Amino acid sequence: MLSSSRRLSLLVIALLLFIPIGFLQTQLIDPFYKKNYAPPKQKNGVNGLSQAGSNLPATFALGAFTGFREAIAGMLWVRCDEFFHNGDYDAIMPLIRIITWLDPHQIDVYETGAWHMDYNFTDTQERSDRRYIPMSVALLKEGIDNNEDQPDLYSDMAFVHYFRKIQDFPLSRYWFKKGWDVVAAKAVVDEKNDQIGLKEQTNFDGADKGVMTVGHGYAHALEFNGQEQEAVVQWNACLDLHRKLIAVKNGTDISEVQNLEIADKQLRELQGRLKYRPIDTKTPLDMGFTPILVRVAPKVFVLQGTLKAIGAKKFVLETGEREFGPVDGCRIEIRLQDESYKLPDIGAYTLGTAVDPNVTIMQDAASVRGGKIGGDQGRKIDMSQDKEMYSFKAPRYTVTAWFTPNNPNDAPIQVQDRIGWLGEGLDPKQKNFVLTDGKSLLPGEVSPIPGLRMLIKTWTLTREDITGAGKKVFR
Amino acid sequence: MKTIWLIASGTFGEAMRRKVLLIFLFAGLAIILMGVAFAGLATQARDLTVTKSLGLGVISLAGVFISVILYITLIPQEIERRTIYSILSKPVQRYQFLCGKFLGGLMTVLLNIALMGIVFILLVAGKQWFQYGVNPGPAMLSLSKGILMIFFQMTLLGAVAMFFSVFLSPFVNFFLTFAVWLLGNASSLTEALADPTSDPNHPKSAIVVGIFKVVHVIIPNFANYNIQNPIINPHEHITNEPIYIAWNILYAIVYTAILLTVGSLIFDKREV
Amino acid sequence: MAQDTIIPSADALSGNGTAPPGFDPGIGKAIEIKNLVKQYKKVTAVNNISLDVYEGEIFGFLGPNGAGKTTTIKTLLGLIFPTAGEVLVLGKPAGDIDVKEKLSYLPESPYFYEHMTASEVVGFYGSLFGLAGAVKQKRVDELLDLVGLQNAGKKSLRAFSKGMLQRVGIAQALINDPKVLFFDEPTSGLDPVAHRDIRDLILHLKSEGRTIFLSSHQLSDVELVCDRVSILHGGKIRRLGHVDELIAGGNVEIVAEGLKATEAQMAQLRDLSSKTELVGDTLTITTAASTESKNRVLDWVRTAGGNVLSMTQTRRTLEDIFYEVVHQGELETGTAFAVPSVLEKN
């Protein structure tokens, strides 16, 4: 046995070792762990994992605290995959919530989850349930907050979400810009590393993925917002980065060369259009936009009417040789929603988040053939089959049919060649013409674009107008 | 030191024959094999995410069971079988015996984790190389980092179990060590409790903050060693990760030294 | 010297405190136990015992299970610690690392790491003493030879019988050429041949000048090999002395007839004898074998007018004494056996 004085001194030494332990723990390890490994804090300041933990079954919570976060997230994600294939979409919603809490860095969960909310809850005619859009926005925002340096999520937010789904081009441009800033900043760091000889860290990792997605995307988004000159600058920036990447990869990556060629072609076309469109849009064009809404049965409508589109039937950019005439390919958007509805910002996507069963939103589009909206038959919109999606609880509804010149889905490029990026070629005296004047006139909460001209027709219907029997025409 | 090494090697030889440990080793290897063989996932990224996270999780769980079950019995078993009498009646100090036992246990844990780790890394590398045609080098390196951290987590956990085994029965020790492990994994919670600004709506008194600070420092922190996330999501880049790993290795060594010192002091007075 | 009382007198024990016959008076003490008390929560396992073991003797430490034997040995080895009193081995406190170099311990039914061979186990313990290389291997081979395991050295211990394990135990106990050996039940559970081998080995070890502290309840072994013994019961020393002294003496049985004793005479007899038994006309009187007590009883028979039919000396074995102690110990409350103060001077 040791003497008591020896014991005491050893005990004191052992306890004094808690000083370096405390220092290591609180000064060095904790901040690093929190920054790089810990589940991120939610916006309301509560630790994300503990919040998730309080909602999780005990086994998950246990696993979550013991280094199995990612394993559990991975396994749940496999399970989600099965639900996708079975079409059991409702089961996926809470799982996605849990998975991204457990592992906030699995990018494809945000991507797939948001895509699923945007597109996969549909009615019998494959129209998506737009009540899920606020959740999709919240999930993607969370994903970006947790993975600020991942261009993929910005691209998803900007393109799949705001451009394709919500058709809010200013917001699409906003997210592309943020993504591009990340890529550009990374490229600057990589370049510096290259200059000081850190070859191994100079793979432009991230930049090579990002230049195609957010780089090109940002250029397009600028164009769709009527900022053609800025788009030219952006295309040049993309070309610059493509060239750097080709140099770094010593020409071993063929796809990089192809990417450069794409950007180069886009820039040349844009410059060509910048040259000819100011000329071709000079003569005002009356498109004769006359949509008619016909109720054919309770909750069943047909959108018909006319839109006379003129576009470039032939356009050789190099020579300027072009020929205009009536063209197909335009599209009319239609939206029906509760009169007071605005796209809500739900802040955060939680386990309790659910759609409001009393809200009715329907959005559809009709292609224009031979100057007729929806062709000879019109576009039939049947809302009588899906009572959950179309509950029609509100007393009054706003129905909007519109044509947006800057939306390439509505106005194909050859039509834009005649009416311009923002509808400069439209005759302001025609029926249903509106100069938006920096105000948003589209339903929901779509950001305004200064100088945008549109063709819009709005009806206000009562519930009786919608659910009533027999044919009724709304002009 | 020679004495410690002798006792360690005797312990290692004996521990490697423990059937219960072999069960966890083979169960771990079987799950790893199944996880790697698991096909039918949509994309390469998802497949590897699941494979890597499952494999690291299984190695760490098997490691926890192996080290806890091993360390809670190392000392009590010596007493029960009376081998301790013939050893301690030789010129062996009690602390040498304790440290030797710890080291022998650690060699066993290291071998078990290394076996699972090597099999796992090779399988993932094979999958990347043959199935997806991806250079497996970076993944092999990052998985090795994860397994290294699992090993040091088990070092610390083993030291906790061995410390308790000096004065507790294996049964009580099993639950206590597990409780400490869970608590040490929830270090973000104790840290939040010790943070006066963590919840602006409910300000905490200085005493409460102080108590939780002490608790946060005293409880061995196991969550630090869970660095799987960037390994599983390779797009996550962490600067200065080697320094962080070095801090945690240092933490494990210093904390183990505390536990072994205090454990030796208690064991020195313990009647066997 | 010869004592025949059941309760040892102070004289008897003080006599045994000296060196055994044939030893120099100046010879060193291998083990000194002074007023050792070991108290567990409610049980006093060892209650104030004191004894010395001299260098070169085989000391038998006897007692039934639970008497406190193993507790005492563990204290001597430093495995447990005294509640009170002092324990010295080779003049230093028990558990001293230098002392451990010179002692060895063979636990009862020893267990060794089964993954090793006999040679490896003995070598393992040798390494703990700093032995290495060829020196160690030579010593290991010698010892395995000595304990009769020369052909089993390469076998794994898993395949060993209890007797073989015991031999391994002895071999490991001898690896450091110890001065003092603690053997705890070295022959328990062994077949007669192994039993005899080990007994012979113990005598051999004594012939080499080693001190052996032998705890056992194999009384025949103890009687054959030990120089001195102590008998423990209930945590106290009940007997301590040279084997010859303890078994010497005994009683005489005097059988008489035709007695016409008065009540007063019978009362007188009860003081003179340890036992009387009347069968018909014949009275059997048991008394100590000393001349004085024999004469007193014979005088009494004559006074009472009886004839002595026979007088028989009963020689005792260690077993008799052991049972006597155990039996007496069970009857006694324990206070009667308080160790005489004389002993404490040792």
C-alpha cells in the first residue's frame, strides 16, 4: 500500500488533470465539434437534435445520441426509397423531417424531399397539390442553411423550385446568385492555392459541379428577368471559369470542353438577339388574348378562347436572316384559389407541418394550338374527383388566366423574338394587357419584375359558380 | 513497465478467448458484410451513404459491447478465479496490475476494431473500385480516421468501465458504464445546459450554470468522437480535422490517465 | 513441558514461543504476527492472534473452514489489510515489494491462464521476477522436472487434471527460489500418489532451508511434515506448539472396582479426573498422564477402598487435539480462549 501522503499527492495530480481536460473540452473540442459535426441549431434557437429527439421514438433518440445518427438516417432513407416506389408519399413526409434532423448533410434528402413535395402529391389529372409548396421552400432553405457551400441545393431551389414550380423568376435569380457566389468564392480560393503551389487542393472541387448548374442557371435567370446585359457578363464569367477548369484538368475531361461550348453558344445567341430584338419588337403586336372559362359540370371547367402568337419561323443569327408568322407553342397559365390566399412562409418544416385541408388551389396550363387555347377542345379542368385537394370551403375564388412573355414556358424563344424579353413588343392597347409597373399581379406571392408586360384575365367566382350544376360561361 | 506489459499480454491472450467477445466480433462482421452487399439502392451516392454509415455504426456498437463487457469483468474475474492472488503475491504493484489489465484489454479491443475496420474498409474500397469505378483512396483514408476515433472512444469507455470495476460488481458496472456512455454522447445537451445564453426566455442562475459546467467537463465526452458525418457525406470538407482528431486522442489519453490513477488509488486499498 | 490440560496455560504457550528444538536461539523470524485482528462488517475473522514462524521451519496452520486461516495468509501476502495489529514477513510489512521477491504463494485450487502451456505459465510468473531468456527457460525446465511435469510442459493447461494444475502451481511458486512459501491446502483433492509426491516435495523444500507456512486440514500430512503447528478456531489460536509436544502426554484410564466412596470423596474425585464413568461396579477414571495426577487418583482409589484393575496410557494424535479444539471451541463463548498476555511479548 502506498503511504497516505503519496496517495494524497497522486489524487491531487489526477484531479489537477481535469484542468487540461476542461480546457481541451470547452475551449478546443466543443467549438470545433459544434461547428463541424453537431446537428445544426434550428431557427428558433432550440438544438435541432434535441428537438428531433423529443419527437422521435425512444430507439431512434437513443441511436441519435450515440453515433448512429447517420446510420439511422441512411436506413430511413432506404425505407423512403421503398415508399417512393410504392407511391406511399404521405409516409415520406415525417421521415424526411427526421432524416434531415439526424443527418443535416445528406444533400439528396433535401433535393428529393423538396422535389417530392413540389411534384408528387397530385390529383387524378396529375396536377400537383400546391399546398405543399411552403414546406418544400422551408425544407430547401433549411438544407441550404446547413450546407451553405453546396451549389446543388441552390440550383435546386432556383431552378426546380422557383423557376419550374412557382415561376417566381426574381427569386429564382436570387438563389442562383447566392449559389454562384459560393462557386465563385471557391474558385478564387482554389486559384490562390494554385498560385502558391498547393496543387493537391487545386481541383476546383465544387466549382466544376457548380459552374454548369448555378453558373449557367444564373445567366439564364438574369435573361428571364429582363437583365440581358448582366446575363452577358455572367456568361463571360462562366466561360472564364470553364477555361480555368479545362487548364487544371489538362484537357482530360471532355465534358468540361462541351460545357464551355454550351456557354459559348448561349452567349453568341444572346448577343445575336440583343442585336435583332430591339428592331423586331418595334411594331406593336396585338395577340388577341381572350380566355373564356366554361363550367361544364359541378367543379368541372373548360378553358378556351384565343391567343394569336406571332414568332420567328426562321432565324439565322449569323446573317440576321429571319421570317415571322403565326406559330404554335405558347402556353396559358390558369390558377384557381381562395380569394384571399397568399403563399405562406411557414418558417420551418416540422414534424407537425401539414397542409390546410380548407384551402383550395388549382394551377394548370393550356397549350395554344392554331391560335386556340387548349386547341379545338379547350383545356378541361376536372376538380370534382379529388375532394381532399379541392375542398371548396371558401365562399369566393379568384381565377386567373395569364400569358407571361418572359416565361419561356409561356412564350417560346421564337415568340420572344417578336415580343421581347419582357413583352416590349406587345401592343398596350390590346385587351387584357397590363404593364405590371413593378407590381406583382400574379396570384400567390410572386415577386414583381420592373417593366414586365403581361396579358392577364381575372374572374372572381363564388362557390355556387363552381359547384353549381349545368353549363355556365364566364367571359 | 515490463511487468505491466507482461500482465497485458497475459490478459490479451485470455481475453481473445472470451466467447462472448467473439460473438460480438462475428455479429459485427456479418452485419458489415450484409451492409456492403446490400444492393438495390437508386444511386451510388445513396448506396455508399448507407454502407458507410451502417458500417461505422456497427463497428462502434460492437466496439462498445466488446469493451464494456470485457472491462467490467477483467478485474472481478481475476479475483473470482484467484489468479490475482498468485500475481499480486509476486513483486507486482497494484497499479502495475491495473495498468497491465487495462492495456491487455485495450489490445483486445484494438484487435477487434481493427479486424472489423479492415474488412469494412476493404469491402467499401472494393465496392467503389469494382462496382462504381471510383478511386477508393480518399474514402479509405476518411474511413480510417473514423475507425481511429472509434478506437479512442473505446479506450476512454474501457477506462471508465475499468475504473468502476475496481469497486463495483460487473452487473452494476455494466449499467453504470452504459449510462455514462449515453450521457457522454449527449454532451451537446450538457453543454447547452451549461450555456447561460442557450435559452433566452429562461435565464439561468450562475450556480446552475457552474454546476452544469462542472458536469459537462467531468463527464467523459464521447460525442466528440463521432465524426462520421463528413465521412458519410464526402462533400463536407472540414478544415484542420487532423488537429481535432489529435485533440481528441490527447483528451482520451489524459482522461484515461486520470481514471487509471484514481482507480489505482482505490485498488491499492481494495482487499482482494 | 508436557501439558495435558485442554485449556492451554500461559506456560504452555510461552514455551512454544521459543525457537523449535534444533534451531539456534539467534535464528531469524520469517513471519511475525502481532495481535492481528481482521474485522469484516459483522464478522471478526481473525481475533487478536500473535505468532512467530522461524526461518527454516515448516509451520502448520490448522483449523476448520472459516477459522481464519486464509484471511491470515492473505494478510501475510498483503492482499488484505489488518484491522489492527502488525504483520511482518522477513522483517518487513506484508505486501512490501522487496519481500515479495523472496516469498511465494500457492493458492488453494489454483487457476492459471488456460491459453498458456505449463511451461509458458511458469515462465510468465518467472518474468514477473525479472527472469528472462535462457536463464528463465532453464529454471522453468528444472521446476517442471521437479514437480514431475517434464513431459507435459508443452501441453495447454486446458487439458490438465487438478493434480497436474497443483504441480504447475508448485512449480510457479518455486520460480523465484523463495525463502518463504505459503501453501494453502496444497494436497486437497489429489490422488494418493500425487499427495505423497507433494508431501515429499515439501520436505525437500525444507531441507533446502526454506520456511514453509502450510495451511491445511489434511492432519496426517501436517503431523508428518510440520515442525510446529497452530490450531485456529473462531479466529483465535487455540493451540500452538511443537507437534511432538501437542501429541505427547495424553491421558490414562484407571479402571477400579469395589469402591465404597462417600459423597465427599466423589466430589474430590471430580477435581482429580477429567472424566469418570461408572458401569455396574466398575469405575473408569480418566486423568492426565502426569505422574502426579496418576498418583493422586491411585491414592484416592485406595482411600475409597477400591482395587485397581488396569491402568492404560492413551496416546493422542493431532486429530484428537484438533477435534478437541473444535469441539471445545464450539462450546466456549470464546472468552476462555483469550490469548495469554505472555504471548504478546513475542
